[in-house]
Amino acid sequence: MVYAHPVQTSSLGNTSFGAHMSSFKEQFLDILFPRHCLGCDVLLGKEAVSYVCRRCLKTIPFTESFACTFCKSPVKNGKTCPYCIKNHFLDELFVTTSYENPLAEKMLKTMKYRFVASLANDIADLMIGYLKKRAVIGLGPYSTPSLVVPVPLHFKRLNWRGFNQAEIIGRQISNYLELDFAADALKRVKNKKPQADMPNRFLRIKNAQNVFKLNSIHIHHKTIDDTLTGKIVLLVDDISTTGSTLDDCARALKGAGAKKVIGFVFARNKI
Ligand SMILES: [Zn+2]
Ligand SMILES: [Zn+2]
């Protein structure tokens, strides 16, 4: 039987969960219920910070090709296709693996619904592995991102789950790429009008501020105004389905001056 700890939340509060942090509760649960690999059920050592053994992690294949985020047609280097870009804001999307891989799906579901924050570290490691192998982000002087922004969770969901997986993942990726990390750049607020009702791009940008609002940008504990003007943002989430969440975030970021928004997710789900 594959066992995952039933409830794990950060003891450090909602938004400050550090990388590879093992809380007292996690250590306590380890004594009661030793961790088994989610893939092969092998017993993992006490020092393990993950829930998947090295061997199983290596079986998760990296994405070989690129498809437009919105129409799924084949594209080069993750770019949104020339037709979809006219009505969307996300410029590029990089996808580490497929949700159709059973272990990738299990990792995502266990993290989200069984509150296993540590799995976000495994997911971030795989995403960094993808970057190392494919070296797709930051190629060329005009496409290098200058900061990493995580997709925010609605506060109700954050209270329920106790951590934002996109934040844990985004922080590790920013460390690896040596980029600034703006954890609280975006805030999810109530959507007042459906985007489909908005007749033009300008109004859609305005309306997106009802879904995701620019919150505040703290980098190195300093609040910086105008940080986004002319910048390329790397927007991180665990999963993308229709691309609409990433696009809503990209709208808000561009509304605040960002020049380009590049999405980076662990897996893409089928619609
Ligand atoms: Zn295993
Ligand atoms: Zn397209």
C-alpha cells in the first residue's frame, strides 16, 4: 500500500514555507508512519525530504515538443501561436512533463489533496532538471526573465491547504536561475465580470484586475514600485489546463507594465 501522510501543513505560516523544510509535525509523522515512495512503495530513509525515490523520479519523461498554450497546435520554443497571441497575454509556456504520466499525476494529486507540501520540492527538482536538460528559458539576451512570480491561490484555498505549491516551486526555481522572487506580486480577488463579455483588449486588461490584482512587490525585503515596467516575468504554477489562469495572471502583469510573460508549469492537463 502506498501511504502518504494525511495532513501536513507548514508550521511557518501560509506564505513563508521554505525550501526542503521539514516541520516538527512532519518529523513526528515520520516516526509513526515511515514514508514510502509514491511510485514503487520502497521505504524511504529518515533523511529523505521527498516522497519519491531517485529511481522513480528518473522515470518521469520530460516534454519533447512544444504546443501553443491555447489551441495546442505545434509551435517553436513554447511560443503562443500567431493567431492566439492576438487575443491572449501569455507569450510562452514551458511544460516539464505530461499529466498522463501516472506518477506525475499521483504527485500532483497527493500534494494538492493530501496536503503534502514536501512534494512541491520534488516537483521543483524535476522542473529544474527539465531546465538543465532543455535549457529553454532565458536563451538569448531578449528573452531572459528578470523575476519569478508564482500564481497565487485564493485565500480560502490557502487556508484550507496551508501552503501555495506554486510559491514553494517558484522560490526554488528562482534560486536555481538566480532571479528575484516576488512571492506576493499577484493577489487573487473576486472576478466581477466574465472575460468573454469584454469587447476589447484594453477592457480585458482592466477586467483582469478583478481576477488577479497586482499586490505588492517585495524583493530582498524591500518594496519596489515600478518593478515590472519593461520586465520579462517567469510565471510559475504546478499545472495548466486551458491556460486561462496563466493568461489572467499575464494580463494583470502586463497591465502593470511587464513586457513579456513566460509561463512555466510542471504538467499540462487535458481539457
Ligand atoms: Zn520509487
Ligand atoms: Zn494557438
